Amino acid sequence: MRITVEEGASGLSIIYADDGKGIEDSRKEEIFDLESGHHGLYLAKKVLALTGIRIRELGKEGEGARFEILVPRGSYRRTENRNGSDLLER
């Protein structure tokens, strides 16, 4: 499992990736529906949407899941922690 953060022109991408079996292309949107049985993913998408944040699955079947959480520019800020390193806040 890896979690990375990337900042781009449209905002911040928080990426969760694993090396499991992945998700079939035909099910990528379905896994966020209430009827899919993945209630946690359904709830996560709904709660994130309330704040303008999106989540999507971009992994490849057979190579693992890759969830990307997209935080729009202007919805987070950079700060500095006590050690002087850069932090991102929502």
C-alpha cells in the first residue's frame, strides 16, 4: 500500500494505491453506488462531495487498486510545521 500526494494545476491529488487484484473496468463507477454493497466507498464519495472533493478509481485490473482523491485548488493551504517542512492543510 502506498499513499502519495501530488499538487497539480487543478489542485491536490491524494492517491492510495495497492498491489492487490484491482477492480474490473466495468465496475469502477459501480463500486461507489449504494447498491454495490461497498457502503464505505459510497459514503466516502458522498461526504467528500459535500466539500467539493471528488474520488475516483484509476487502477488496472490485475495490478491493484488506485484511488485518487481530488481536492480543488483553493480548498487547501500550505503551512510549515515545527521542523520547517512543508505541510498541506484542508
